Amino acid sequence: MSSPSDDARLPVDDAHAPLYSVGQVASMLRVQQAFLRRLDEFGVVSPGRTPGGQRRYSRVEIRRVQYVVELVSEGMTLTAIRRILELEQQVQHLQAELEAARRRIRDLESGRG
């Protein structure tokens, strides 16, 4: 019998666990499987792979695909979308760096640094 702490480590609980097939994701999001393959080819989404090479999507990647579908519906190309995603990632990184610098400044000002 497993303990509750074992259950917390199930792949289904991990938003990054690659659990969903191309067909499942296409059905969930009402998109063509070919569209999902194209997103992978363009580097917009990078699903995991089974040992046999089949794509497997995590919940995080499914949310990203949903966002991409919205951008496509607004007229964005996949090249533009890839760049938008890259820039958004850079902004998140810079925001984290800025917050860390602000923490260091507060520590120095309070005499803890």
C-alpha cells in the first residue's frame, strides 16, 4: 500500500510530465494533429518523446499550445509566435534578476549583506 506522500509524486500531478498524445491534445484543443506537429517543427512547443519517438505533451505544453492557438487566430505567423515566446521568456528572466537585485539592495541597506 502506498502512502499519501507517494501519491504526491505521481506523474499526473506533475504539470511538466509528458502524458498526453498528439491525438489527445488535438481533440482537447480542437486543432489538427498536423498543426501540433508543425508547432514542434518550428520549435514553438517541444513535447517529450516516448522511446518509440511519439510526441507526449505535458499540461504546461498544452497551455502553451492554447496560447499559440490564440496568437494564430489573431493573425500571427509561427515565426513571429516563436519570437514572442522567446521575448516573453527573456522578460521573465530579467524580472527574476531584477527582483534578486532588489533583495540584495534591501539586505545591504538593512546591514544584513
